[in-house]
Amino acid sequence: MKEPYGVGLDIGTNSVGWTVVDASGHVRKIKGQTGIGVRLFKEGAAAADRRGFRTTRRRLKRVKWRLRLLREFFDQPISKVDINFFARRKYSDISPRDPNYNGLEKTLFNDRSDQDFYHDYPTIYHLREALMTQHRKFDVREIYLAIHHIVKYRGNFLRNDAATAYRSGTLDLQQHFETLNHLFSQADLELNLNLTTDVALLDSIKQTLVRTDISRSDRQKLIMPLLAVLTGATTAEKKRQKAVVTEFAKALVGNKTKIDVLTLTDIDATEAKDWAFSLEENQDKLPGIEDRFSEVGQQIIDEVIRLYASVNLAQLIPEGKRFSQSMVEKYKRHGEDLKLLKAYIRSQSDAKRGRAIRATYDQYIDGVKSKQVTQEAFQKALGKFVDADVDLNSWAAQIKQAIDSEQFMPKLRTKQNGAIPYQVQQNELDQIISNQKEYYPWLGEENPVIKRRGKFPYKLDELVGFRVPYYVGPLITKEMQAATANAGSNCQCRFCMDGT
């Protein structure tokens, strides 16, 4: 009979320790070696990164799906006037030396030059604006290009109201403030913080938040005394209330915010750096700390993010203006600022310094090592040159003034565009269809889904307003469906057995 023994295991996240002992608890010898050791292996990684890649891949695949449906809708009308239009677009980025290159010209149209087109429409927003405001028959290819842009960048789904109910520049602070007051009281009864619900004060706050002629820090200073009246019974309580209000003001204007203070979350001093960032970075920063929030803390930050998005949208699309109209004005502002910058560069007596100033703009437009340079970083780099010349150079003084208001040389494509809801894009799509269906009746084809016509009257509206729920995985294709049907006879699962 063999001598009894026992095996002990210590299983960790990236190691397994083991030992073999006899009945007395002494370590045994195994083939001349002491029966004790450890196996080390790579620690398991969280699924967050992998899930992020999968989500992005799925989102891009669905964008291509929507654009393919759009092409099918326009295929016949465009083929009648330009049979190779879609082929030229498909192969436009392929080198003539590539074996897959089919010899097509690299132009948008077959009957006019790209130079003529871009002279009339420097950006896609110029084309969209023209399609909405000019009552004439446009080239069907121009209509396709504009709608292609709308469908590709259709906006977020944070709002549930219909596109017809949307109004630019609307900012309902009262509803957000009342919700936050309720959440703050739930998070900490002793805080006793009440954001103002006075209509006059709320209107003043709104007017300040949407201003673009002053910096974010100045906006923060102006709204701070209007947000709440500190009612703490002691100095310590008032100090704590003021800390929360200060971080709330920072969050609204887009400055770096202490998220732990805003959400009433206790953290160690060593973690403070991870909890300080602007809400513009919330998609990058929040996943790393969201597991530390309480349920109410998560609701607070979600509500503040929604409010911040509303403020961004009100700034991006001023009241009474269309989205494309505001983008065209931003493009013109960039052009005027570029003339100012060129004049400042020409005024430099030192050619080397002039080239260094020009390099800041080149990096802003082209990026550095494939990474985009933000407007804030560009203004900071340029400001180092401007500050030295502000008292000596009139061009520098004008640039300094524009930089201080954080409005110098705006870009059309920024993270701020993430605040645009799909209703804005659908509104412009409907205006384009309404303006052009007189010349192209098929554009105004009604939505085949009758129950959705209230919110989405046209068939094309569904490409903007329909989305696959977040919990739905990959969509099966016709080829996959056929393959599944062919294999069904050998499958014994309940779906195949009952014919579903």
C-alpha cells in the first residue's frame, strides 16, 4: 500500500503555487526533487479593451451598411447621367500603379472639374446649405453627396423627441438643475445644496454659457455666483458646498473637473489625478473609474454629461440658425483668422521665427505623427510667440484677443460635434428632400413603415433615425442565412427542428 500524501494549491491571478506533503505535514520528495513549486503565467486581461475594438468594428460595419442602402436608392437616377460615378468614388484612393486600378479618372464628376465644384462649395456644409435654401434643380449627384454626409455622420441618440420638435439653441437648465438637486440630496443629506431654479438667474446662466466671445474661465467666473446660494450652517459646510458648485461650474464650461468632488465620491490622494479631467474626455477617462461610483454618483455624472452636451450643442448651433449655416460661418471665421496669421508672419523680421510660427499652424491642420493637434494646444503654442509681440505688433494684438476668447481659427471637425443629435441631421435631410422632391419626386418616397411616419416621414429618414439596439450582435447576411438553411437538416437544435 502506498504512503498517503496531500497536495496543497495556492491559486492566484497570475500564478499557481503547489506543494506535496505526507501525513505528518512534511514536504515530500518526488523523483529526488522537493515537492514544492510555483507556475507563473500572464495575468488575465479585462475584456474592456477587446469589447471596445469589437464595438467600433460593429459600428463601422453598420455605417457601411447604411451607405450601401443609400447607394442602392440613388443607383438608377445617377447611372442615367453618370454611369461611372460610383465606380470612380470606389477607386478614387487606389494608385494608378495598383493592379486593381481600373483606369477611371479621379474626379467627382464626368462633365466638370473638381476645381469648379469646390469653388462653388468649399465644404460639404456649403453644399448642404445651398440645397436647403436655393430653390432650383440641383445635380442629383450633388444631392447624393450631401445626403451621404448626413447618413454617415448622423449624430447621437441621446434625445427621444421628433426632429420636428427640435429647436436650435434650446437649453433647458431648470429641468437639469431640479434633477441634480434631487440626486445631490440622495447622495448626501448633510450637503444641503440646492442649485438655483429662479427663471431670471437661469436665463443669465444660459446667456453666459453660450457666449463665444469670452474664455471658458471667464464664463466660469460669471456663472459661479448665480448657480446656488450657499446655505451651510457652518463655515465647513459652506466650504464643502462651494467646492461642489465650483466643480459643477468647471464641468459646464468644459474646464478640468474634479469628478470625485462633483459626484461626492471618496478617493485616495494618490488617485486624484485620474479623477481630474474635462467632460470632453469622458469617453476616454470614465471607463477607468466608473466602477468606483455609487449608484447615485453614476446618475449625477450622467446628468452632468447630458447637460454639458446640451451646452455644447447650444454653442455649436446658435438659436435661430441651421447646423450647416453655423458651420459655414465657422469656415469663414477660420479663413479670416488665417489672413490675420499670414499678415503676422509676414511682419516678422526674423525669417526663422516666421517659419516657426507657420509650423504651429501646419501641425494644427496636418497633425503630428498622425495625431490631431487640438485647437487649445495650437492656441497655446501660438500664444508663446504672440505674447512676446503683443505690445509691438498690431497683428499680434488682434490674434491675442481672439486666443483669449478661445475662438481663434476654429475647426469644423472637433469632438464638440459629438453633441449633435440625429434630429439635427434629420431636420436638414427633410429640408433638402422638401426642396428637391419637386424636381426628383422619388426623393419624397414615404416611409414604408406606417407607424414610424410620424417621426420619420420619408423613406430616407430611416437611414438616419433607425438604429440597431446596443444589445443586438452581428446581423446575419443573406449568404449566412442560406448557408444556415442548407445545414439545417443535420442540426438538432430546437430552432432548426421547428423550422424557425
